[in-house]
Amino acid sequence: MAELVHFVHQSLDGFIEGPNGEFDWPVMGPEMSEDARALSERADAFLYGRAVWDMMSGFWPRAEEYSQDPHDLAFAPLWRAKPKVVVSRTLERAGWNTTVVRGVEGVAELKAAGRELVLFGGSALAADLTSHGLVDEYRVFVHPVVLGGGKPAFPASVGRLGLTLAESRVLDSQAVLLRYRRA
């Protein structure tokens, strides 16, 4: 069976968004950008929940108009070309080479068919996939910021989860990558 990697940026105090939904704090230097690019290239498809999809599809199709950041300029063409999957109960269809599935069962079918998936963000979807044993690896980037509240990276609904540390390293002298596998 193929693997599903959960790729997430979080603050030191464990949040993926600030108290007002802000996501302007991740530090994306060249090492982190290269790590994200390498993982993205290996994936068969990117996986999103509806909320993260709305954010991503609002930026990446026209990223060059909004940003001149080297990471954004390198990732935008890859994002546009890569197949994407959105898990949603309400979205009927999406552009940009995207398939919509209705729930965890759709993701399980993709994995069973041998699709390597990278889930970007999405704590609710990650919790649901985790509770069904579908996440094989957690790739957590801890950034040098304390947000003091917001949306937690791992909601209480996940419960206790045994993991094995597969890798840890500092990227760009600022953020720490913690890569865990299911125990």
C-alpha cells in the first residue's frame, strides 16, 4: 500500500493558525523550500481538506502575480501540474487537475490503489485520517514563533498516538523538522 505523509507547519506552542486564522508566520528559507519541493515531486498527488484547498487554490494558480519569493516561484508550476485531491462533503468539482472525494473512504481507496499522497495542513482532516490509521508519516516543521492560541496542529480528538522519530534537523538555522512514523 502507498503512503500518506502529513506535512504541517506549526508554531512552537503547537498551532497551525494564529488566534485570528493568520498564517503569515512560517519561515520558508532555501533548505525548507528544497525539502518541500523534493517531497512534493515524489508524491503522486497533493491532498487537501476543503478549507486548505480554498486557500491553496486562491493563491497557487497565480502565485507569480502575488509573490516574487523564490520558494513561491519554484513551487507554483509544480503545484499547477501535480494531481490534487480534495476531501469535501460539499464541493462538487474543482479545477487545476483536482479530484474531489467525499470522505476518508475515498482517501483509503487512493492509497490502496498505490497513490503516494501528501496532505498539506488541515488539522481536522489529518485527525480523521489518523483515527482511521491512514497517515504513515508526520512531517512537522516547528517555527520560531509562539502564537499564544489558534487552531492546534493536533486536535484533542486524535487522542493518544504512539510514534517513532525517523528524523530531526534544523532547516535554515530557524525551523526544526520533526519527522515521525507510526509506531
